[in-house]
Amino acid sequence: MIRTDAVWMSVTPMDMRAGTDTLLARIVQVFGEARPHHAYLFANHRGNRLKVLIHDGIGIWLASRRLNQGRFAWPRAGQTVTLSRGQFDALVLGLPWQRLGEDGVIRIL
């Protein structure tokens, strides 16, 4: 649907009332720039909601997801994390994406 070459995750919690302009400003602040075909992920403090902002080279796409039960597996340390496509797919489903390696192989139990 929308091409994404890289997926970046901001570890700092974000207010989910934030819109496109606020998230874009945070991306520039945290990542230095908003690159075309890159997806940027943000979660709320409780970890049950996330927003994905994607710059497609022409415009900005913004999507959100909420878990009715449980939390997204979100890292606590550092500023940013990069994810593979498989890890991203697992994350948005609420699965423990950290267990998947870059090549989709499970290495951590």
C-alpha cells in the first residue's frame, strides 16, 4: 500500500491527541529529519495506543492503533529504535517483536 524503506520507533511517550504537525515536529526534533518512505512510530505513556506517521515523498500519512487489552511491547532505554518489516508487523499486532531478528528468525525466548 504505502512503501516504507525503514521503520523508526520513538521511545519517549507521546500525547495521542497530537496531530500530524505536532508529530512531524517531534520527528524532526528526535530523528533530525523526516525522510521519504520512512515510518515513525509513537506510543502513549500506558503503551496501549500507537501512532504511525509515514512520509511518502509527496505527503504525510497518519494512522493510529489501540489495543483493547494488553500493551504494545515498547523499549524503555535509548532515544530511537529501528525495526525490520517483520518486527513492525508483529508490533502492530501486539506481539513481542523483540523476539524476531532482522531476518525473521526467533533468537530470544
